[in-house]
Amino acid sequence: MVTSAYHMRRSLAAFHAFGYEPQSYVSDVRHNRVTMLPRFRSYENSKVAVHELIGMVLRVWRWLHLY
């Protein structure tokens, strides 16, 4: 399985749900640097992280039959 680094955890969870044991390879890695001024890339990284977090929360809700 080849996917982005930020999407790897959710992808592995989906494959494991169907009983597969995929070998995972990262296609890109997002690096953050500490700066004094805000950068647009940091906003984009935060947006992607929130998106993946919501996806994991929805997966838990479905597992608990709350959704």
C-alpha cells in the first residue's frame, strides 16, 4: 500500500478491518519548521491533521454503533 504519511494510520486500519496485512510505503512526508511568523503550509498541515482525526473518530463511532 502506498499512501501519504498523514493518511497511513487510517489506511492501515481499513485494510486490517478486512483481514489484510499490507506492507506500507510512504509517498510523501510533511516536515514542519519552527518559525516566528505563521506560514500557509502550517495551516495546510493542521487542516489535513484535523481531517484525518475526524476520520478516525467516525471510525470509532461506527465501531461502537453510535453512527
